[in-house]
Amino acid sequence: MALHVITGAGTIGSALALRLAADGHTVRIVSRGGGGPEHGSVERVAADAADADRLAALAHGAAVLHNCMNPPYHRWATDWPPLSDALLAAAERSGAVLVTTANLYGYGPVDAPMTEDTPLRAAEGTKGAVRNRMWRDALAAHEAGRVRVTEARASDYYGPGLRTTSHLGEYVVPRLLAGRRGLVMQGDLDAPHSFTHVDDVVATMVTLAADERAWGRAWHVPTAPPVTLREMASRIARVAGVPDRGLIVLPHAALRAGGLVLPWMREMLEVRYQFTAPFVLDSSRTQQTFGLAPAPLDQGLAATVAWWRDQARAAA
């Protein structure tokens, strides 16, 4: 068993920590607030992961360094570069494999299902450019023999534990459970879209960290076949046993107006293309190479519904 260091104590970082602890590993989870799950094999440390010296000291002796951080959208351009540089430095000094959770922003608008061979050609905005710079730097360090890196790219998350960081979070599932229409920020309700379950992200990270075939490449997290937002709402209602009230889309003008005062809403405009046309992730390479399979959609939605109902009972 080995020491795994995780940066980021959000939904993915915390779930990964518990999975690794259950597998018998020792886990150190690092975040600004020192958060994370309570477990005998999980050490929670309050530290700034952008401090390369501090992070390298915390990663000393680690077999794997997992990047599960996600700064607020409007701070990606300023926050990610020092974090990325510190992660590479810590991986180099410690010898740990660096495994990063990533997304699909780097591909930019697409007109076909995305594979790992799809060019990283995001040309507008900051988010895709920031992610592409991170991967280019990591890959260059890997090819120079300084570090061992890999990246797990997922589509929009769904699953237990996600509130504001999911398009199926607080504005959709709890509203549907309450007999109201769900609210989505933007998009075509009938455009196919891929959603990735949080448990599949965790399982992929564990696999990539331990398999040398994964290093030096990016991989797509196993993801169920795409569905439209309209169908997603109907399936949530069905597995929850509630009437299907459907969804409403926030008018584009309202989103733009809200973006004048709310930074996170303003940033949504940059990735609007992901919901106005088909946005499909092809994860067949990962599934065939490592024998992984995505959670069936209804199974994942049932777990999501159960989590939200638990939250409602706890609040009551």
C-alpha cells in the first residue's frame, strides 16, 4: 500500500480519498481550508497548493499526486498557472505520478464525438486555453523525463455530492423532486449531451495512476451514451417516482444580464456552445484499454436522487 496525496477537497477529491482509503492506501488531502472526509487513513492538511515548496514537502514519499482542484471559473486565468506549476514541481521532486482531473474545454466547439485524438483547438475565451496550456506543460515535462503524468478528461459531472458544480445540481434535481420544473442556465433541450458520473471519474483516476500504459497520455473517463436535457429530466422523474414536470431554460438575455453582476454566470456564456449543439464524449479507448465501464445512467440517477433526498431530510 502507498501514500497518495490529493489536492482539492471537493466532491471528486473527497470521493477519491475514501476510495483509496478503502483500498488500503494512506491518503493526505490538501486544501486551503483543510477539509475532506473523516477517516482513519485520511490526513487532512490546510495548505496553499500553489506554494511549490510546501506542496513538494507534503508529497514527499508519495506514489501518486492527484490534482482534483477546480478554482472558480472567473479565476482560472490567474489561479491555474501557479497551481499547475506547483503540481509539476512537486511531482518532479517527489517522483510521484501526477494524475489530473480534466474536462473537455480544450477541444472547443466540435461537430463530431470527441475522442482523445480530437485536436485541442479551443480558440476563444480563457478556459480552454488555460487547460491546454496545463496539459502541454505537463506533457513536455513527461517527455523530458522529469515527471510521469496522465490526465482523466470527463464531460459534465452528475451524481451524489454535487450542488452548484453540476448542470444537474441544485437548480434541477431538487426542483424536480419538489414537483417543479427544473431550471437550466442555457442550451437546447433536445441536443444530445454526455454526462459523466463522479464514481467513474474516481475509478478512472485510480486506474490511470497504477497503470504505466496510461502515463504520458490523456484519457476519457468512461461515460454513458449521451442523452438530451429533456430526456435527462424525464429519467430523473421516473427513477424518483415523481411527475415529469420538465425543464425551462433561462433566457439568454437574462443570463447575459446576470453575468454583469455574477462572475460565475458571466463565465457560462463562454461555454454556451456545449449545450446548444450535440456535445458527445467517446470513451471507448479507455473502456477497451483498461476494462472500465460507465455507471448505467438510471443507476447513477437513482443514487443522485437518493443523495438529494438525504439532504432534504437532514435539512428538515
